[in-house]
Amino acid sequence: MSTATSAADLLQRRRTPAQRVQQVLHAHPWVSPLVVLVVAVVVFTALNPRFASPASLSLVLQQVAVVGALAVGQTLVILTAGIDLSVGAVAVLAGVVPAQLALSGGLPGPAAVLLGLAVGTLAGLANGLLVTRLRLPPFIVTLGTLSIFTALALLWSGGSSTRADQLPAVLSWTGTRVAVGPFNLTTGVLLVLVLYLVVGYALACTAWGRHVYAVGDDAEAARLAGIRVRRVLLSVYVVAGAVYGLAAWVLIGRAGAASANAVVDANLESITAVVIGGTSLFGGRGVLVGTLLGALIVGVFRSGLSLAGVDDQYRVLAIGVLVIVAVSVDQWIRRARA
């Protein structure tokens, strides 16, 4: 046995149980949100057995679909140590522009869907260029574009909503009911799950994904290693924008309308899902499955507390506590040493 191996074994034996847990959570950031989700489901089922019914769980999945989709793009940005406050505004803009053109200009349904994706992508490109070319902080950039994109959506739509029955059927296709065993889902939910699989694969199994993590962990070290940091950052914002455009399509199906006043809390909710899901706000650590778990945790808490008869304000309080606990756990995990 080598000296290095003996030293590693000795160090492992000297670690306390808390340090071992810390190491596990550092290596697998999705474990803690999974534990929280399982415990929450068990507790809420004990309080009200109706919570575990297929109808109740189906409703939770439908409710978190839009925020879950937006949280995919938010995860990409946060992995690079940035933050995107414009997610909801981009999704709204990517929804009302094609909806209005389909209503008043006769734009065909498939073209309207592609236009929504293009609008989201261009919005992400604008954010990315401001961050990478002008080197402005992501927080300031997206805080400004939040107002810009919101104003553009209101000006374009005149502040009015466009009902799904006024639009081509393909725009509201994501609201179509689909039976999956005992569960009653929508095509939008299934589309979001496919989105997680595709982006999760890109992050875990491609050079681009490794570069995203490297830039978020230490941008200067990544640059010295030959990674084109600004190009990676720009690609992240562009991909995130395309994801927001897809989320807009899911939103139209879920809400049954394209409205400039939709998803007003999407910015905070998407960040909440990402943080609770174990992705570090300091960048470089986190996995997409954790974001999915985080979005489900938020949905489970809201539905479970509602079925338990808890006042809505306490539900908001519970989510806030979860966020603070998640950030505290992240700070503790980051002190782990391999």
C-alpha cells in the first residue's frame, strides 16, 4: 500500500460524521433537496392523505412546469456565478409577440412558436452581449432588461391578454391533457421533462458543459486553461434565452392565454428553485436534477400547506425559510475539502 493511499485512508477515518456528510453533499449537491422533498411528501401525506393522490400530485407537476422550465435557464446563468432577473419578462415578451402577430397578422401557428423561441433567444443574446462586451455585472444588466422587456411586452400587447381560443391551436398545444398511468399531466409538463434531459445531458456529457462549470468555478483559471470565457458566457445567456422562449410556449398552454401580466413572480421563483435545488450562487457547483427537485419542493410545500389549511402568508414564509436554509447549507458545503 502506498504512502499516499495510507494517508488518505487515515484522513477519512479521522473525519467526523458531519464532515463525511459535508463531503457527500459537496460531491452530490442533489442529495439534500431529494431528502427535503421525500420528507415533505411524507409529512404532508400524514397531515392529509389526499395529498398523495394522483390528482393532487398531477396538479403539483402542472403548477411547477412553467417555473421549472424558467429555472433551467436560471441554473445555467447561476452556474457561471451570474444571476438573471429578467427571466419572467423574457418569457412574457416571447409569448405576447407571436400571440399578437398570430391574432392580428395571421401568422401561422408553427411560425409563431418559432418566433417565440427567436424572441427569447435574442433577449438572451442582448443580456449576454451586455455582460461579456461591456463587462457589466449580470445583476445590473438583467435588472435593467427586466424593465425594458416588461415595457416592450406591455407596449406590444397594449396591456391586453390574448385568449388561447383566439390563437392557432399549436400555441396552446402545451396545455393538452395527457394521461400517464394514474396521473393526468399536460404536454407542457412532458416537454419540460424532455428539456431537463437535453440540457442536463449537455451539462454533464459535453465539452460545453465542462466549460460552463469551469468558468463558474474560477473564470481566470478557466481563461488560463485556454477556455474562451466570454464566448462561453455569451452562449449561456443565448441558450437561457431560448429556454425562456420555450417556457413562454408552456405558459400559454398552462394559463390559456398570452398576457403581459403573467408570471409576475417568476424571477424570484426561478431563483428559489435553483437555490433550494443545491446550485451554488457562487457558481461552479450544482446539477440540473437538483433544480427540478427544488421546483418540486416549492410546489409540494404550497400544495401541502394549502391542503393542511395553512394560511397563504405562512406558505410564503415557509418558502423564504427554505431559501435561507439552502444558502446556509451551501456555505457550509463549500468549506468541504476533498
